[in-house]
Amino acid sequence: MHDDFNLTPEEIRALEETWLFPTYKRSNLYCAQGDGAYVRDLAGRRYLDFLGGISVNSLGSGHPRIVAALSRQGERLIHCSNLFYHPYQGLLAKRLAQLAGMDRVFFTNSGTEAMEAALKIARAYGNARARGGKTRILSLRNSFHGRTLGALSITTQEKYQAPFRPLIPEVGVVEAFTPQALADAFSDRVCALVLEPVQGEGGVFPLPADFMQAARELCDRHDALLVADEIQCGLGRTGKLFGFEHYGIRPDVITLAKSLAAGYPLGAVLGNARVSGTLGPGDHGTTFGGGPLACRLALEVLAVIEEEGLVAKVKETGDYLLEGLRSLARRHPSIGEVRGLGLMIGVELGDAAKETVKRLLEKGVIANAAHETVLRLLPPFTITRKECDLFLETLDGVLGGIEAEQSPAS
């Protein structure tokens, strides 16, 4: 058995450049292992991970309970067909539905597949209500919902959509986050409004409260479904278990993925009683979605979040980190708006964002630039104040260097 292939960085890069479709512009980091909030490269250097696998590693790396569950279930059963039962899928569906106030669950392998299922539910709901004609789906400017063709069609960013047109029809875009703009986009032909309570790839934008309230009211008025994409912001990331809880509303459909199984591929679409009859036998399916290993891990993730009080910790640590970032903003002219909820934070840096990410990595800190101009921070829920202080100190030095180079005096 090959536990370690002993490849050098040069060999890894050469293999990928020769054999992979070039879909990623990778940073110069060769990940070998992780421990808590840190990742180690092939040479053993530690990096403080403030990206969390893009909101996947909410419990950090190597959490002992996740490792134990992975080992135990891996020895028992990794996969069985969805033609048969296993102990964990129903348990996980019940747990998620009860936590979210939903009635039904369908498991997928990923977030984009969860969104595809949600779109099918929306179209099936609209067709059943109006016998054709109620098929229009609304999404928001700067949204990101996935890269499969249906999810891409409501991912309203030109750079993602342009190479793949024509996309699916009957999609409308709400350009302004105001109740009036939303009302203007609605009609009785709309079967669903899809939104992220906190836009992630679009630059970490929590939606305005009056907009979210209007979204619920308009969906009710026009008999349309409110679909909350919680793939990035759900499961505790914002300091509440779900992003929609910040707004005092409840959607009809919720999509989840990313942190659901602590890094093992698993997504889910949750629906309320309005949509419980939209999918019947043969209407949708998956080979891998909801397998025993994935569901067992997700049950452990939810148990850890609850038993370790991590949702409250996310809010507390997030407030501390936001305060530190806003203190930096008073000293650094390159920092614009600092925004976010919990440990989902965006820092406007304009043209300096990508260079900041690059220099942070050189200093041993992993972060990311969203929407080209925003430093996006998604650290593990288990991040400590000491680790936040280390990040803030490193960012302070990086921004100081960049600003000194851009100063007219230099």
C-alpha cells in the first residue's frame, strides 16, 4: 500500500500541468497534512488557515471525533446503493430537518448538486401549481450558486457564465438589493427566488434585512418558493446555525454542503411541507449522495457543533476578529469596508486584494480574494483569539508593506 508517494513539488506540478484540465490557478502551496487551524506543506512548514478549505473545514483539520468516526465507519461500510437502507441517512435527515424547521431532505454529493435538486423542485412546484407557465426563477446580482449548467444559469457573474451560453431559460436577475427592485422583478410566472443570505463569492455581503423580509412576503404573495443557498453561510458559519435566522424568516427550500461532513463530499437540499410532494420515485436520484460514511460523519459534525457550543463561539470570536479588522482599517488607507457575520468576513481591499493574499501566504497565512477585490476570511469555528491576533499582526505588516510601495513618496 502506498501511504506516501514521496513526490516533490516539481513532480506534483508537472503531473497536474500535463494531465489535468487547467481549471485552477493554484497558489504555491503543496498541502501535506493539517492539524487544527493549521496546514503543513511537504517541507513541514505550518500555515495558519483562515480560509478553512473555503468554509469546509469548520472543525479544523484532524478533529479527534471526526477522525474516530471516519475510521470506525470506514471499517464497517463506506458505500451502499440508494436502492437499500443504511442506519444513518434517515437519522441525518431527521436531525437536519428538525434543526432547520423543514420536512424533507434529499442528499447529494456537493453544493452545486444540491442546487440542481432545488431548481428541479422549484420547476416541479411551479408546473404543478400552474400547469405550465410558472417556470421563472429569480436570482440576485453577484450571486454564486454553482458551476453545473442549471446552477450556473442563476450564478449571475459574467466571468462564470460567458463561455457556456446558452444557459437554461426563464431566469431573471434582481439588480438592486431593495424591496422595490425585488417587487418589480416578481410576477405570478415566478416559481422561485434563489438567494444567499450572505453572498460569499460575490464579496461577503449580508443581504439587507428589509430585502429579506420583502423576499418572504413576495414569495408568499405570488405563490413562489424562497430558496436559501446556505452552502457557504450555513451550519454555524455566521454565528447562528443558519444564515436566514438573522432575518426572522424561514425559507421553503435550503441547500447545504461544504462543512456538512467535515471535508467528506456531502450536500443536502431541505424542503418544507409546501414542497414535500414535488419529487417522487424516479424524479431524482444519486449514486453516491447520502452514503453511510458521509452521513455518519455529518451526524458527528452536528454533534460536535452542539456539544462544544461552537455556534456561540463563532459569534464571540467573529465579533473579536471584526473589531480587530476595523481597528486595522483606521490605520490602513487600503482597507475599505469591513463586513460579515460570525466567522464569514470580507475586507474591501480593491486592487490590493490579490497581492495581499499572495503576501499573506508567503508569511504563513492562508486567505482568499473573493470578487477580485475582497479579502475573504472563513477560519475554522475552533479558531482561538491568539490565532486571530497572529492573523491580524501578519495582515498589519503585509498591508503596511503594500501601502509603503504604493505611496507617492516611494
